[in-house]
Amino acid sequence: PVTDNNLLLSDVAMSNNGRFVVAAFGNSEMGGSGLYIADNGNVDSVGHWSKTSDISLQKFEERGIVISDDGKEIVVVGWGGENPRVAVKSDDGGGTWSPIEDSVNAQFVAASADQRYIYIVKTAPDATLLISRDHGVHWNMKELNFTQEFYAFTSVACSADGTRVYLSSYDTYGKGYIYASSDFGVSFIETPAIDSVHHI
């Protein structure tokens, strides 16, 4: 099994085709430890693990990951120690990283299988969805005025082709919400209310 100095496994993700697995170990107080990627070569057993280049943010702790089916495109949302959450992107399998514009206070990330469509949710200062429809080259910011009592997102998910997007959140009273889009995040409708939503 892959381990890193007994640090916590902060997140794990798999490409849509099941070939690539990404494991994030980190602790922002200890400086984090980066990402490990396994390529199983489309066989049943998990392949060899290799560590990506370190993300060039001090004490960056990875918290949310998506990886494309070819293993090249990776987006990571993380906590930068004393700095706010941000999102970074790699187009070369983790060899180099660049920050995503306007991603301060990012919480969660979801993407289509080829990462043409990428969705990042932010809580502060307002409920916001960052959307890219060209593999992260350009980004649009969409404010989400779901409810006056909105408090925080709890997760984001999307279909393999990026068409359908789902957001879960809760308000200041602890009431949970799920919002769904069937047009690449252009519009959302609220699903029937439930008592609480932790993730989708």
C-alpha cells in the first residue's frame, strides 16, 4: 500500500475509466506531502504508485481531486496552511502546477471524464460556481443565489460528459439542499428538501 510518513489520507479520486487512481496525503501544519498516482494499465490490479511534483504552495494540503481519463489533466482543491483554500491545475500529469484564477475559497471540484468541463464551488464571500468549458483555459464565475440562509456547500458532482451538475449545501439552520442542472451549470433547480445533506 502507498503511505507517506504516516500522514493522513486527505482524499482519493479515480479517473472515469478506472485506469488512474490519485491519493493525497497531507497535513497543512507539517507542510503536506503531495499526490501519488497509480496507473493500473487497464488491468484488474492497481499498478505502481508514483509521486507528482510538489505543488508550489507552502503547507498545501490537498482536499479535492479530479483526474482525466488519460491521466494528464488534474485539478486539486486544497488548503494552503494559513492561506485560504485555492485550486491548482496540471496538464502534464502533475509535473507542473498553475493556480486557477478566482479560485480563492474554493471548496470542491468535479469534472467531466475528459476535463473539458470543470466545476469548482466556492462558499465565501458568496455562493459561487466557477465553470470552465475548455479544459481550464478560461473560467466563468456564476453567483448562486439559492437561499438567503445559505451557509456552505457540502459537495459537487457531475456526469461523465459534464452535462448534468449537482450541488449539495446546507443553510444556517442545518437544512440540506440539493440543486441540479441539466445544461452544463447554466441553470439549476432545487430538488425536494431533505433534513440534511452531507455529500452527493
